[in-house]
Amino acid sequence: MSVPRITLDQWNTLVNVVESGSYASAASRLHKSQSTLSYAIAQLQKLTGVPIFTIQGRKAVLTETGRALYLRGKRLINEASRVEQMAAELAQGWESELRIAVEIIFPIWLLLECLATFSHERPSTSVELHESVLGGTGEALLQGRVDIAIGPTIPPGFLGEALMQVHFVPAASPQHPLHGLGRVLTLSDLYDYRRLLIRESGARHTRDIGFGAEHRITFSTKATSIRAACMGLGFAWFPAESIQAELATGELKVLPLREGADGFATLYLMHADPDSVRPGARRLVEIIREAVASKCPDDSIKAAS
């Protein structure tokens, strides 16, 4: 690979002259003389072999090729700044990448808000999200594939803090035969009807999450199972927060169970290595805690004082 002949300083001069509107303004911004900037632009034109500015009256105006070079040069300067920022953060112990496994019953809108906040604060840190189901969350921790996990169980050898409770309700399309019975339902009423499930994401699939359901359809995503229920393909216990819109529009309706209508699951927040948590993981956890406490106060679990 050839070594660039044009320096970052020369590209930076071009960007500042264009954005300042004149050599005088750019010289003031960069704390350099106008003659120094003029020489840098002249060298840039010489090295590229294309005219960058043309004189119109008493004003230097970008040529078409000059504008293309300015835009590329600006991206180059911005990328150089990002590299310097990343290097500084890495020197302070900040991670270049964070990996997090999150149980799909955690509110997706809240998770995305947390990731947006973190990305705004630390744009140079990449985030890899694993959306997991039951054993898949613990498996990701055990195999060292993630730095942070949010799940319903704490694997052996790990520590976790209770983060929030998720409320489950049984629901089906209003046209489903179970609603057509027109009475309070018992658990035995459900046995003859198809239950919609989500496949455990762990490789071992050690649990029967259907609780003995003889008739079932198993999906890989929560969104698909909700859509299937709206189409009348079966019933399921859904996180109440996940089907608020469908309940409001009447696409789904809560089943009137006599017992077992409400279910609750506690989600725990876990670190892969609690003894050596790095700044990025620590900050993302803080953002998640604060978001749950402020935006899901009824579901959050207050830490003991």
C-alpha cells in the first residue's frame, strides 16, 4: 500500500478554508498565517493535479472537483478524530466492543433507548446484542460470549442482581374458540387448543417450556408468535408490555382464566466477570438500571438499602 503524499494537516486546511469562507477566517481559527494556508492549498492542488479553487471576481470558489475533494477530506479528518478518541478511550480502559445477551421478554423499546444513550455517549464502542431465550442467556455467559446478561436465571458460578419483574398474561385473538366459550376458563380448558411458544435459544434445549402442551407451534421470535396469535393460530402467555398495542386495538384479548391468569418472572442483571468490570460495561449497566427505575417503576426491583 502506497504512503499518502497529502498530509492530514493539508486536508484540514482545505476543510477549514471552505467552512470558514475565507483564508483570513480560517487563519484565525487555526492560529496560522494566511500565507501558510495559501501554501498548503497550493501544495494540495499540485499533489492532486486538479484545480480546487477558481477565482470569481475577488473571491475564491470551489470547483466541482474541489468540492468532491473537500467532502472526502472532511470525512478523512473526522475519521482521524474518531481514531484518536478511540485510542484515548482504550488507554483509559474503555472497551472497543461490548457484548450483551438480553432475554426477549425484556422490553425491547427500553433496551433500544438504553443502547441509544450509550452509543451517544460512547460512539467508538461497538455493541453486539444477543437476543436470547431461557437457557440461551446463561449459556452465553458460561461460554464467555458476552460481557453482560439479562435473564431469568443465574447460572452456577455467577452472581446477579434482581432488575425487574415481567408480568405475563394469557391472550388470544377475540375470534379464538376459547373466547367463544363465553365463560371463565380453567387450565384444563386450554389442553385441547394450540399453544404458541418461543424456542429456547440455548444449544441444549434442556427445558420443556410448553409445560406439557400437546398441541403447539414453536417460533424463534416473540414478534412472530404475537402475529400468529393475532391471526388466531393459538394462545400464549405474553409479557403484558409486549402486547399493549394489540390489546388496545382489539387484535388480542386476555383469556379469562379462573386461576393461573397472571404470571411473573424476575429478570436478573449479570456480569461475566464481576471482579474486573470495565468502564463500558459498568456505564451500560448504570444506564439500564436508571432506565428501568424511571420508566418501568412498577416492574423494577428496588435494591435493598
